[in-house]
Amino acid sequence: MAKPTLRDVAERAGLSTATVDRVLHERGGISERARQKVREAIHELNFGKIPDSLAERPKPVMRFAFLLPHLHTSFADEMVQSALAAPAAVDDVDVKIEIIRIDLVDGTELIRELDGISTDIFDGVALFAVDVPGVRSAIDRAVSRNLKVVTLVADIPTSMRHHFVGIDNMAAGRVAGTLMGRFAANRSGHIGIIIGSHRQRDHIDRRLGFEQVLQSTFPNLHMLPIEEGASRHEKNRAITENFLQNKSNLVGIYSIAAGNSGILDALYDNAVNEELIVILHELSDPVRRALQDGTIDAVISQNTGHIARSAVRVLRAHCKGVQIVHALEQIGTDIYLADNLP
Amino acid sequence: MAKPTLRDVAERAGLSTATVDRVLHERGGISERARQKVREAIHELNFGKIPDSLAERPKPVMRFAFLLPHLHTSFADEMVQSALAAPAAVDDVDVKIEIIRIDLVDGTELIRELDGISTDIFDGVALFAVDVPGVRSAIDRAVSRNLKVVTLVADIPTSMRHHFVGIDNMAAGRVAGTLMGRFAANRSGHIGIIIGSHRQRDHIDRRLGFEQVLQSTFPNLHMLPIEEGASRHEKNRAITENFLQNKSNLVGIYSIAAGNSGILDALYDNAVNEELIVILHELSDPVRRALQDGTIDAVISQNTGHIARSAVRVLRAHCKGVQIVHALEQIGTDIYLADNLP
DNA sequence: CTGAAAGCGCTTACAG
DNA sequence: CTGAAAGCGCTTACAG
């Protein structure tokens, strides 16, 4: 049946529309029997219930693509989950997310995918940026084509992207440097540093911040030549083992990038000096366990859920041409020790 | 005029209601002139605009009282602001907040206010609890009277309160202990500890956690007898000056409670050994500046905005008899160094 | 406590 | 492109 009317209910209840109306609006002066009959009829006819198709007035749809690293690190996987859950962050728009996973090595794939994002389908893009000139131009082209673009975690500040959603990575590196230096407790020796890629601004900035603090404040700590692990399990594992085996006066290890599982494997498999200080980025389940069992000392992290929601809110705001609430979009640089794990 | 009707608009526009209806629903087949006339009439009569009084269908009202410390510390003041802003955390209920500021010393005032909260007016209460037997009973009485009760920041776990909104303070104390011990860099000496009140579970728990870590892991650090500053500026200042002046081998100061301004004043006014480690709780503007200028070393904090919003969400859930989303209500134990200030 | 009938605001089928 | 009139769903004033 089409949408049932008051008359339908009245007929079914064997009463007048006036009586039904009175029950409906609780105007009083109605016998319990009549009230009951009306309630039954309403229930049977499903009166007043807006049909599913019209229940929610259709919200405008916005489609955002998330270009995320193809690496199977906990951080990348978690970022995917967070991106898929992020549409809940806005309630006035029906946000559709498409995840495109990309090999970040040199940016070629990123450029191809970015250029391939049709403005017929998508309204905005969020991407982990590799800072190479080609990517910068691809971002600028995307913006010129009227796509809204936010960089995520790793920025290209000189591009035309509308917004960067992430932390101050220079400051994050300084935090790592301060913790390393102070935890070292005046011991002298070497610090092994593992970076993911010299082409990712987040890694570069963390490295700079870390170096800054060590050089200015902790001259007792000497940085070994920086090793590039490409955020890959095996490479990181090999680099870590090399640090552990060849350096008798190794005071600490700072890993700037993802791929923590390789580092943790190496730490677990080798007899590691109790005093070795290990500082990593990004909290995942294995990292959490390593903090708890004392294998590592501190973790600097950023909340992927917050990042993804922020990206969605910012893209929506740019698409609608409305203001961003900046206080909401500050991503925190979280420090975790064993005792303040969330 | 009462709510204008289609007919009013038609009359004013000099057209029929049918035409007005067509314009209104963009059914097409209308001259531009007619369209214009209708638009004008609609505008002049303010047709279709729901009058303010009916604009939002009235939401159920819930009234929550926040019993907050009367102390004029930054933390307490911030908590008040956060509580006043917290109703925005729920959108299906019109939450009204009343702030009642209370002298926490011995709980007498807290008990009196708690007993005075009428269930005719209020649906729930959020309170900083002082852990003395009288308060526990007052909470239990409030719960028996069918008020929903959450403890805030400082808990009484053995009371009948429905929920505790705050951090694991034992863990927070352990974090402080770990930072103190590691920052001390194997130096030996004394640690001055300032507590607010031995009757507040949050202070007690932090103290226990801190002692635990120092005793088990840093035997080089000896705790001075704990000083009670009642979270007051002058007392804290005097205690701090006493620490600074009488202890040549003072390695660090840990302040467990509020009233940081007194401590900071003492630190600024005395020539303090560069190496002195100071760890405080709760980030406020003066504390932030002290971190940045190196006067203090680390701050452990909890977000008052999150706490207040959580309290409102939890009280609403209990009043409505619906489930709490626990993931949303975990309050973080935030660690701040100079470089990761938000 | 209830219904028949008039009324109200909006929509629609029809005629021009 | 427009209006007169009928129609629809709901509400209301009145009578019993």
C-alpha cells in the first residue's frame, strides 16, 4: 500500500478520523478501548513511519580518494582502517572513501594515480606525499583541476595542497633527541639511526630535529651514518643487527620510519644490552608489547584515527567553501612510555 | 502576523495558489515575472521560515551539576570552562550544566552540596571526590536517590558512583617516576615531592606509582618526606623554596597536585641549578612557558575538555539507560616536553 | 468520550 | 504559462 493516511487508520480502527487525531496528538478525553484500537491500527498499517527510502533526506555525496602506502606495516594498515571509518566524522555529507595503495619509492606510481583521479568521480584527495618534484607538479595539477588536496602525515609544503594533516615532524624529532639524550644518562657512545626514505618530508624533518638536539645538547652521543631501510621489514632487521653486532659502544637506536617489526625481531633475536635505548615512531600492537616488556624505551606516535577524520573534515570544508576549525585539526605528537599506553 | 500561508503569498503576489505552489516546488512552466513576484512575496512575508520557537523540535533537557574545587588554580578554572562547553558533546539532549565550586579540604562542603542536589532539578552529578568516608556515603545516598553520579579526575572506587572519568593515576605516577629516574642520569641525591592532599585518590595513586618506580629501579634517588601543599600557591611556593635552599644534593622535584604557580614562582626567584629536574602535572599557560624556557622538564597532563565531555556523555548514557562507548571515554595520560606542546 | 461536518493549507487535473 | 475548482490529509468547533 501507498503511504497510509489518517482515514485508513480510522477505517481500520472503526473510529472517526477525529478520534484518531486525538489519540495521535494525545489531546486527552479518549477511552482506553479507543486508544488501544487506534494504536493497533497504526501499528498494523505502519502509519506515520516514514518509508525507508525517504527516512533520511539524502545528503550530498562527496567522494575522497586516499592514496596510502602499499607497504604492509602496521601503521599503513591502521591508516587504511582509519580512513575507511573516517566518514563518520561529518554528518552533513555522505562521504565515500576510496583507498588506493601505492608503492611510494620514487613517486612514479603516486603521480600516475594522482593524475588519474577524475574530477567527474572525486571531490578530493588525501595523500602521503613523497617529496620529489614530479609529485609536487602532480599535486598542483590536481588542485588546478579543482580537486581539493590534503597531504597526510608526509607533506610537500611548497605544493599547492590545500592543507597538511599531520604533526610537526621537526618537533617530533627533537622530542626523540631529548628523550635519547636524557635517557643516555651521560654515557658516551653511538646512536644508530634508521630512516625510511630521504624523500619523505616527515622522515627528513624528524631526522633534522633529532640531530639538532643531539648536536646542541648531547655532545657525548655520536650519530652513526644514517641507514635507509625503506620502511621494510628485512632491511630494517638487517640494519638493526648490524648496529647490534658491530658497535660495542652503541648507546641507542632511533628509528624514524615505519617497519618496526624488523627492528623488533632483531632486538628479540640478539642478546641486547639492557641499557640500550630504543626509540621508535608509531604505536602498534607489537610496539606496545615491546614497550611493556622493556625492549624499547619510548614511542612517538600520531593517532591515525584523528588524522583520517581530520582529513575528511578539512576536505569537506574546502569542498563546501566553509571555514576550518583549526583547534580540531591539530594532530598531537604523543609520547608513550610503558606506563601511559592507551 | 501568524504563520503566513500559501494563500497569503498568492494574494500578495497577485497570483493563484497553484502558481505559487509551482514556483515553490520548481515544477517548471512559469514565467520569469511570476517567479519573481512570488519570490518577493515569499521574502516579504517570510513564508516557509519556521518561526524560531519551533525551529528545533525541543530536545529532552537533562541537568547535570559539576562539583568542582573552589581553588583558583589554572586546572580548576580550565575544568570549569570545559564543563560549561561540554553540552556540545551530545546532540540528542539539551544538557544544562550548573557549576558548584567547593572547598575540598575535608569533604564537609562536598557532602552538604551533594545532599542538597534535588532530584526534582538535577539528573546527574559530576564531582571531584575527596576520599573520606562521609563523601563515600553521600555519593551512595545520591545514587540511591536515583541521581546518576560520575567521579571526575579523583575517584572513590569503593563508592556506588556509576563511572569514573579520569586517568589511571598510579600509571601517571609511574610515568613521572620513570622520567625522573632516567632524566637523573645516574646522579644520586634527593627528590622533593609535593602532594596536594592525602585524601585525594588521584594524588595518593600518583604518589604510590612514583614511589614504586623509584624504589624498584632508581635506588640512587631518595625521596624526601612528602610535603602537603593543599594545592595552594603560597604553601607550594614555601615548600619549593625550602627544598631549594636546604638541599644541596636536590636532584629533582615532583609535584603531584595543582598549584603549580607557587612552585614556578619559587623556581624563577631562586638561582636554580640548571640540572634540577622538575616534573609537574597539568598543562596550563604558565606551565607551558616554564617548559619552553627550560625551567621545568616534563609535564603529565589530562585534557579537561575530554574529561568534561566524557562526563556529559556518560551521564547522558546512564540517564537514558543506553550503552557507553568505552573507546571514546578513555582519558589519555599525556606527556609533554618542550617540543610536543599542543 | 465520540463523530459528522466544516475548515485549513497545500496539491493537482483540467481548461484555456 | 496561468487560474478556478476539486481533491487530499489533517485538524477543529460543535453537538450529543
